Amino acid sequence: MLLLLCCVIATAQNQTDILIGNTAGLPVDSTAKFYVKNVVVKGNKKTKEYIILREMQFKQGDSISIATINAALEQAKHQVYNTTLFSEIKVGFTVLSAYDITVTVEVKERWYIYPLPQFKLVDRNLNEWLETYNASLKRVNYGLKFVNYNLSGRRDQLRIYLLTGFSRDFSFSYKAPYSNSKLTEGFVIEAGYSQKKEIAYKTTFTDSLLFYTSDSLRTNFVGSNLYVNVGYTLRKGFFAKQFFNVGFSRLTISDSIRLPKYNPNYFNNGKCSANIFQVQYTYQYVNVNNVLYATKGRSSFISITKTGLGFTGGINALTVEGGVNKYYDLGNKWYSTIQLNGKVTLPFRQAYINQRGLGYGDSYLRGLEYLVIDGVGSALVRSTLKKKLVHFKVPIPFKIKSVSSIPFTIFAKTYADMGYVYNKKEFATNLNNTFLYTGGFGIDVLTFYDVNLRFEYSFNQLGQKGLFLHTQGGF
């Protein structure tokens, strides 16, 4: 039994940065428990200590069995890291006596404040901007972005965007995940106003967007959006969270867009403006080793959204969407992922702006980035197999307190995606109401603050193929 205990401690040292103190008098029964006499937090200068302790599944006064001490510390490390407040975390314990330990959590805080010049594309993704518009600098917004990811040290976020250029975007948001003493409730407040010089008014039969603009030089704005949203969050445990949101927006478009020449179904009401009231409920479950680039664990969600005060006509809609992601550690640096997502909007006859199937945001098949498939019902399956090739760090030649080096982790991968989008026959295009499939291979580069660069060579059922670049940041 003593040998078993020594193996447990040695394994913990290798995997979770365990700090071992005086081991005299350790229990020899692996079913015995350690008593957590104290939890010590180090390295937090801005973040409140109780915010870190809130993310740990054990606290001072709890007991942890010797057999599970390594797994418990590793889980605590992942949960604290998933706050995205820290660049490095060490979780360990020191043995004080036969049954007493002190758990130590040592963190290195990230940069939280980013008052930066902003350069933002107006197109759906980077590939469309590069390929379709030849990386035109006329199709970008520029201005100031101010973000504080930890405003009061309670993981609250303040965002302010002041952008102009191809379009205008002025927005503000404040998210406070912990607004009560039990750290289980939070709230969100956001508002903004934007103007556009072109609007996607219709989707062609070949699944490309048609844009309306008032003149060839795009000097006039042809649409605007004024919105206000408030939300309430509830998170009693560690992995499940509930969101309740209420929002109002006023959309306006140029008078010409509602003409038969363009799209009288844009708002489905024959008008050039719409006042939209929306209520949404979302249940989310996340238990993964890294929320920004998971390789182990599971996440899922289900969302119910009511748009508009009625049930038919205009842009009134009831949308139900759900998804499940499973991440598998296969051993020997091999990993696999399966992602499932489905959405349906009722009734099936919807305004054009409510027909968002696949190709918008993160809902797309790899290899169909240049196309959009409109519809009121969609299903998406993504599968990925990848191998971790190398991990290394590049030292920074000048001294920065919060960063001493830039890490790089490189994965090679292969993947296959499948999808389906349903739409009414009167809105049918080449790719909706048909089975979709794509595949390919690529490289993922994970670096500083979980910035993810994805280089993917994909092909699709249309016989098209090419190299696609995707970026995702932890900022």
C-alpha cells in the first residue's frame, strides 16, 4: 500500500505541478482521505481570491481520497484555467501531517486591458475577403476598441467599440457573471447602433449573396440597426449555466430593397423597417480541459428563441437550436472530435433575414466557406482526427512581467463534415434541400493566449477545392 501511495504522489507530480512537503506519517491505505486544512492562492494581483476559489470543486475543510487526489487537482486546474483570466496555473498540495494537506493554487494573470486600434472585416469570413474582394482595404472598419476582461477583479467584462469606415459600429456591453454574494447569478447589458453601405438582400440560386448599394462608390448608408439587450445568468455549479435574455432592435433598409426587383420578402411585411422584440432562453453545459481549444471533455447547449410578438407574418419566429460536442483523448497525442448541431424555425415561411441556415458565423461546412445555404431547418455534423506534432516556446527578448515566452503547439488533422438545410420550394437554391458533404486536412497552430490559427485544405461535393485560413483569438 505504501508503494501504491508513492506512485500516486509521483504521478501527481508529473501531471499537476504538485508540491510535496513533509511526508512523515502518511496513511498507507489508499482509500483513506486527505483533509484540506487550507487553500492558498498566489499570483493574483487584480483577480479577487474568491473568484478563483469559486471555480474549485473542493474547499477548505473538505476531504479528498488519496486515490483521486491527482484527478481532483487536475480538474481544479482546468476549471480555473477556463475562466480565461490566467495564462499559467499550477495546482499542488503540501502534506502537513498524516491526513492534513494544504492546497496551493499559483496563477499568472493575463493582460486584461486592451485599448487598441481596431481593424475589422465587414465580410462573413477572412476567406471571402481575400478571395472574393482581393483583400480590399475599402471593405474594412477601423477605429478604437477598448476591452477590459477583468474590470473589478470579478471576471466582469467591459467592451466599447467605436468603428467607422465601410460601415459604422458604435457599441457598448458590460457582462458581470457574479453579481450576488453566492457567486451564482450575473447579468449582461449591451446596446449599439450600426449603419451599412451595402446589405445582402438576396441569395442566388448558386448560394452566393447579392448586395444592394445606393451607388457604385458606396458613399451612402442603406441600412441601420439600433439595439438594446439585457440578460440574466444563473450558474449554481461548475459546468451548467442558464441564460435569460430580452432584447429590442429596430432595423431599417433602403426603400428600394422592398421592391420586386430586389426582395419584397426581406422583412416579410412590405415595409422598409421593423421593430423586433426578442426573448431567449439558453441552457449550456461545458466540461472540457480548455474552453478555447478543447481536446478532452464534452459541451452541449439548447436554445429557444421567440422573435416578434406574434406567430405569423412579418419576422415572427420560434427557433429551437441545440448542439453537442465530444472531445476524445485517444492517447499517444492523438485526439478526435465529433460536433453535432441542429436548428429549426417555425413557421417555415419566414422573412429573408430569418432564413439563416449554414454559412453564417461558426455554422458552416469546411470547404463551403464562400457559400451560404439559406433555410429554416439545418443539421451539421463535423468530425476531426488530429495528432499533436510538437510543442515549444520562443523566449521574448525583452522583459514583460506577465509573459516570458510565446508558446506554440502544432496539430496535424484530417476532417469530414456533413450537413443538410431545409427551405420552402419557393426559396430553394442549388444546395438547400440536398445532402451536403466536405472533407480535407490541415494544420492547427495554438499559441499565445490560446490564439488558434487553422490552415485547411478542403474540397466539397461541387468539385471545388482550395486552401482556407481561419483565426480564433482568446482576446
